[in-house]
Amino acid sequence: GEIDFYVLALSWSPSFCEALGERSARSMQCAGDRPFSFVVHGLWPQFQRGFPEYCQVPAPRIDNRTVNGMLDIMPAPGLVRHQWEKHGTCSGERSSNAYFELVRQARAKIRIPSEFEGLTQVRTMTPAEVEDAFVRVNPGLTTEMMGVQCADRRLREVRICLGRDMNFIACQEVDRRSCRRDRVILPPVRAAR
């Protein structure tokens, strides 16, 4: 059926890399030249209850130029391919290029709060403080339109709900599944090489 809205998932890259441990040395995202803070994990089609996934098996092949063209905001070729196969094929877009253009449009809609850019020391925040920081710099966004995810006490991601028109939209199910910890840890962004 036709989807109701999208979730833009922005991962806190330092938490991802810390969770990878020693394997992070082989990761373009964790060991490359560019230090990452928030990166796009994906743009996920949603129903009011639940979500579709893997709508075309096998998924149409994704062009290497498209993959390489997304690495500035989704810094792993495997992530780009996986998001197309699992979520992009359910987006209603006819091609991977159209889907990833939609991903870029969604990402361009979101301003990352300055306190997260270039974070050089471990920081601890409440999930509500993370949400409030995004609300402050994104006109029209409210806490009912997003959720904060955590894993092993670390900030994992910020999930922001967007209508099919790419405007912010309330999403009770996403908000309801938010992190319930009192505080989350934000590992620092690694230094540039």
C-alpha cells in the first residue's frame, strides 16, 4: 500500500564506531580521513502502524556512481546498498537515483545543532536535551515529531518524521519507542587526520 510518512534516521557516528570496537579500524566511516558526527542511517517509509521492508527481492541493482555519490552523508557503501534494498524499494520511487535524491532532500531539511559538531570530549545529555537541541534549530519541528534512540547507554540516533511532502509530521509510534534512559553518552567526534 501507499506509505504515510518517512523516518529520517540520523546516527551518531562516534557511538557506532565505539560499538564496533576493533572492527572500526576497517570501516571507512570510522577510520577514514573525515571525522563524522551525525550521518544518515536511512530514510524509512512508514505506515501509521508498522513499516514495509524489502519490497522487491531481489532489489534492482544500484549503480556505483549513485553509491559513491552518497558517501558524504552515508559513509559506507554497504549501508547505501542495504538502505536501498530494505527501505528504498518500498519508497514508491521508481529508481535508486530518485530514492537517494529524496534522502538528500530529507537530510537538507534538517539542521544539526552546533553543540554536536566537532564535539571533542565525551558529553552526557538527557534524551530530552538532545530533542530540544534539534527543536531549537529546526523551525516547525516539535518533540512529537521525533525520537531519540540509545544503545548501551550511548546516543544511537535521532529519528525525525517527515510527511511525503518532506514537512515535519507528528509520529506517535516513533516517539513512543524513544530511549527511556535518564542520560545518554555521546562519545566525541574523532580528530581529523
